[in-house]
Amino acid sequence: MLATGFVESIRHHVRYWGFLLLKLAGAAAGSTIALWFLNLFWAPHTKLFHLAAGEFSFDLMYTTLAYVWFLFSYGLVYLAIWDQRYRCRTCLRRLRMPINTGSWGYMLQLGRPQLEYICPYGHGKLNIEELQISGKVAPAWTEHGDIWEELFAAQGKDDDKDRASHL
């Protein structure tokens, strides 16, 4: 029984990180196509996916476009990682319903101000610190388990009572 929970945990982690790798591969493919498109219109044809070394150091226009390509590539990687941060760790859906929690005025009662996102299917919530004074604070993911299981279990008991009363 313990082994199945461990396997299930590993499967969720592989799915979550595999999705990030898939997005990073898509970003690399988009960057490669952009570089191919850049080199397609340049006079000395270069190898398929390489910068034109001769043009890079002498042609200001090519150097500027290569810089724009680099920024585009970096932006794609950043967007892939940023998008992954706001996804449910279980079902990979986007987290929704941001709620401000806590207060600086009532910090001892309510805690520090945070922004809380929840999974639309109830798998968990992500707490992000509003102000990070002591450096970068990692967001805290809180797993809720399967909240629908309790609801359907209670409904199943009611159905059993209804069946017994009709007999």
C-alpha cells in the first residue's frame, strides 16, 4: 500500500516536470525556427541553424537582429518557466482566483500579506509572498487531496439509505 502512494507521487512529479520540459522544447524549437528565418534572408547562406560568424562581427544590422533573436529566445524560456509556476501540481491546469490574504496592520492575527491562487478542481493552493524582504521566498504549495471524494462518499451513503427505505 505504501509503494502505490510513492509511485503515485513520482508519477505526479514526472508529469509536472515533463510538462515543463515539453514547453522548454517548444521554446527551443521556436527559437531555432526564428534563427533559421533570420539566416534565410541573409546573403551568405550559412549552415541551417548557426549564426553567420562573418556577418556577426562586421554587419551591424545582422548583429542587431541576432541580439533581438537572443532576447526573443530568452523571453520564450522565461515565459515557459513563469507559466509553469502558476499551474496545479496535480492536474497541470492554470491556477485561478487570486485572493489577497493577511495584512501588515494585523500581522500577528492574520499573517504577512500573501497572494493565494487555488486549483479550480480543488487539488491545492499556491501562496506567494506579497513583499519579499529577506530575498526570494519560494512559493508554498499546499495539497488539499481529493475534496470531491468526501462529497461523493456522503452522497453514496444517502443513496444507500434511500434504497433501504424503498425496500
